[in-house]
Amino acid sequence: MKKALSLVLSFAILLLTFCFSAVAESEITAVAFGDSITAAGKWQKVLESEWGLKLVNKGVGGDSTRSARARFQRDVLNLSPDLVFISFGTNDAAIDMAKHTPLEEFKENLAYFIDSCIDAGARVIVNIPIPIDDAPYLTRHEAEPFEPYGGPNGLLSLYAEAARGVALEKGVPFADVHKAFMQTENYKKYLSDGVHPTDAGYKLYGNTLLSLCRTLFAGDVNGDLSVSPLDYMLAKRHCLNMVELSAVWQKRGDINGDGALTAVDYALVKRICLGTYNPQGY
Ligand SMILES: [Ca+2]
Ligand SMILES: [Ca+2]
């Protein structure tokens, strides 16, 4: 009798331990590696509030891929990241300044960052550089070097295209924030000084990344960057009122995007685990 009771108790303790660990916040390291647009820390806020993704801010004002290469090991690889957002291009394209990085070197640097992150076991997302508003930009820069490219934004567009090309070549996802800005009625309204976003611009930037995360990590309820039977179990238990998941966990499980975590979603989580449903399109 005593033995039976002890077994039941051990099982209950095991179950409690499992339930506790199952709903604990996953500890992943996600890094935002970039220039001043990243250093401002504003686009990251959307991912934190809407997806529960906390990013280590490794943005440095004025950085191009060339200057960032010197701090890449220390600021990114030494953190043993699970996920890295790489966000450069605006300063690389500043052809009239010392930080300018020629297009071919920009591509090589991006490829180097991506390869090194993948070798270190991290997932990578490339943020495509946002467009420039030429008029305010040219109050601080010489116009002549940009003329062969049709102006600063003409040259920046080549860097945006190059970043897309490197991401595609390396098979990593990219967040096309450049396209998101260009598709607004007037992207210049989303820029404060020709290069930096306004608060609304940062929100647009963050929402573009959020939309990509929703696709890439759909069904990853516990936020460990993979969809597993544990996510399925968590979603199902939530729907059966056996566990109460936080708002962001529910959002990560809301695969069909109808604003609620329901049986439809956990059925999709199961299908992702079984490999019969792919929400990524990659
Ligand atoms: Ca997961
Ligand atoms: Ca849903």
C-alpha cells in the first residue's frame, strides 16, 4: 500500500514538473544586428509585444557591413544566438562617405554573416534596407556621386536587391521592409530625416517582421523556434481549459490568424509536426 502510494506520488511530482517546464518561457537568444535603425530599439518592440520575442540589441549607429564585421564575433557569435536578424545597407550605400561599402563587398559581408551564423547553429533573417528620401538626405550628403544611380534612393535600391539576392542564394528568409515601405501611398511620410523611420515607420518595419515570424514560426506555441508535439500538447490543453497560456503564446498558436487559439489551430500544429502542412512557403 505504501509502495503504491509512493508510486502515485512520484508520478504526480513528475507530471507537475513536466507541466511546469512545459509552460515555462523558452530561453532562446535572439540578436538584432544592425545600424542605427536597429540601435533605436523600436522595431523590436513589435516582436516583443506581439510575438514574445525579446531581442538583444546589437545595433550601432553609422555601421555598414564593413565596420560591423569587426564586432561580429563579439556582438553576435559570442552570444551563441538561436536567431539573428541582420539589418544593414543604408550606410553601405553612402557612397560619399568613408563607411561606404561597395556593392560586391556588401554581398560578401552579408554572405559571411549568414554563413557564420548558420555554422554556429543560428537561424537567420535578413532585413532588406528601407528606402531613402533623397531631398532631406542630400542636405547632408554630396549629390554628385549618386547621380549615375539616379540619386541616393536609386543606389540604395541596388543594395536592397543585393540583400534579397544573397538571402535567396543562401536559402534564408528575408523580411522585405524595403518593399513594405515602397508599397505605402508615400513612403517618405514614414521617414523622419530621409533615412530613419518615424514612430509609424518603425511600427511598419516591426509589423513586416511580425508577419514573417507568423509564417516562419507558426505553431511554435512555446517560442523555442521549432514546432513539436509539445506545442501541440500545449495548444490542445489550452483549448480544453487544462492550462492557461499567455496572450503571446496564444498568438503563436493561432495558425489560421482568426485571433483565437482553437481546435482548428491545434489540428494544424499536429499537421505541421506530421509534415502534412507547411505554412512557410519556403
Ligand atoms: Ca516549440
Ligand atoms: Ca485560430
